Amino acid sequence: MRMCDILGLGLVLVGTSAGAQNPESFPQAQIDKGAEIYSTYCTPCHGPQMDYPGGSFDLRTFPPQQYDRFANSVTKGKNNMPPWTDVLQPGDLEALWAYVVAGESKK
């Protein structure tokens, strides 16, 4: 294989693993931290099990390959959702993502 082919394949593999997350790929401690963050900041609008019937997004259906979309919505806000950038600490966004992807099943 040529060097540029190898590098291209490597970039594809890195992009694929970053975009699609399997619930089993997250450590339980990260999911638990995400559950705490969710309970504190997200439950009022998204409900205790991510399925609030009041019209906010049903997070149980969030595509696990769309981390960038999730991160953008959480940090910058979307529609009636405020931005959470100034509230979240380092690692909180990733923990919240782990919880959303894993769902209630691993809580």
C-alpha cells in the first residue's frame, strides 16, 4: 500500500470511531457522571428518562453517530434550549453524551 492510502484509511477509521458510539464503549463511571449531570440540568425539560412528553426532543432517539450535533446543541443551545457552555465543567459534555447514548439501560 502507498503511504497516502494508509493515511487515508487511518483518517476514515478515526472519523468512524469518533462519530458512532456504542453504549458498551463508555466506562460505567462516565455514564454515571452523565446521569448526575442529566438529572441536574436536563430533567426539567427532557424528563427523568429522556422522554419528556412536553415537546422537547426525545433524547432516546438521538442518533449515536451524531456527537457533533449533540455537542453543538448543548453548548450553543437550540430553539428553546439555552446554551450550557458556561455551566458545564471539563469532561461533563462527554459524560452527558455517554449517558444519552447508553440511555437508561446502563444507569
